[in-house]
Amino acid sequence: MFAYIIRRLLEMIPVLLVVSLLVFGFIKLLPGDPARIYAGPDAPIEAVEAARQHLGLNDPLPQQYVNWIGGLLRGDLGVTYRTQQPVLDVIKQGFMPTLWLALAGFAWSVILGLFLGVLAALKRGKWQDWTLMSVAVGGISMPTFWLGLLLIQFVAMPFGLFSVSGFNKASDIILPAITLGSSVAAVMARFTRSAFLEVAQEDYVRTAKAKGLRNRLVTWKHVMRNALIPVITMLGLQFGFLLGGSIVVESVFNWPGLGWLLIESIKAQDQPVIQALVMLFVFEFIVINLLVDLLYAVVNPAIRLRQES
């Protein structure tokens, strides 16, 4: 297992290098003069040239890329063009709100998705199954921002129970978490139902029933446990989506997280922040995939043996 982890960590290096090249190249294609943005719109030409020299924009592009990668490895992400604050400090301020939102949305999606998926599987072919799966299709089809606007219009504003802007108290996270996690819950419900029904048709399940075991015991000990194995993989991927996919939700609810920071940085053409955030999102997704593979090996001995070999 240790050798497998080391191999996966080494495989991350070329992926991150390729992504860094793509990010750096796309950033350089963006319109606007970074030196002008850094110095300010009313700065004289001398100040702009001084900013260009200070930021290293006069260096050849390969040298700029090497300098940027070297800064990343040292933890030096540069400074923002808008406020001249260290980019790392700005990201730290937005990381925890985004993490709390992702965790809350993930918890909501897991509870709702597993419950609806298992219930639909147990009621296969009945009206409950058709109703729940129709709701799931609607949840998948509905744009996230539209659900957020509906919750603001019909829940937050009429009753005044929830704030629709910022993160000032614990209850402020409820509506953004529901908005963020509902589409994931819909996907999870359909996936859980399919996995549950597939496992329920296996020979060992029929054998357990033939031995006279109670249906509830067979359902939870044999079917549910094995049906969760493919669901775990999907859960990890969806959590990565929640971390990176909170951009729209944070914009709708004015949530002070990394998604909102990315939108504001794109508007302001704040290149160091954009580069750092994109790399952070990619790194998070890769690490989550690794953790999912390890968890998959824990719950599935066959996978663990294959990895160790």
C-alpha cells in the first residue's frame, strides 16, 4: 500500500506540470496590461514601467514561468494586483468559508441522496420509485443558480429566517449548502439506486435469502455494504466538484469563499490570484482522487490486493 501511495504521488508531478503550463499560457493570453492594473489606471507611464520591471514582465516567458513555479514551490504566490496583499493570505481568508460550504453541501447530498436512492430501490417499480426518480431527474436538470434564486425568493425573503449575503452566523450556511448539494444528491440518488439493485441480484444475496435470513439483515449487511463500494468513488469525485463547483453558489449568495474570490479576480484581471486558485482547485481534485482510491481499497479487499501486487 505504501508503494502504491508513493507511485500515485509521483504520478501527480507530470499532471501538475502540464496543468501549470496550460494555466500560465492561458493567463498570458488574457487581455489587459498587468503592469497597468498593478500600478493603477491613473498611474504615469514611469510608474507602469517600474511595475513591469518589479513584476518581472520584461523577462522572457520561459523565465517568467520558471520564476512562477519556483515561487509556488516556496509557497510564494506573489501579490494581488488590486491590493498588493500576498496572494497566500487572500486565499487563506476564503479557504475556510469554501471548505465549510463544501462540507455542509456534501453532508446534505450524502444524507438526501443515499436515503432517496435506497428508498427508490426498495420500492422498485412502485409509484414511490417513479416519483423519487422523477424528482432526481429534475434536480439534475435544474441549474444551480436557479435553485439558489428560488430559495432566496420563496424561503429567505418571505420568512426572513436566513441571510442571503455573507457568512456571519452558522445559519447563513443552510441555503447555500442546500443549493450546492441538491444537484449532487440527485445524481447520488440515481447512482445509489442502480448500485443497490445490481447488488441485490447477485448470487450471494439470493443464497442469503434462501438460508432464511431476514430481509432487513440481508439488505443492510449484504446488499447495502457492497452497493456502497462504487458509491464511495462517486462520493469522492462529487466532493471535488463541490469544492470547485461552489463558484456559482458563492456568487448567488455573496459567500466570501474561493469561488467568489475567483470571480472577483477575473473581473479585475488579477492574474496571480487566478493562477493560484486554478492550481489549488486542480491540486485538491487530484488529492481527493487519491484519497478515494485509498478508501476504495479499504472497503474492497480485492482492490487492495491488486494495488499491493
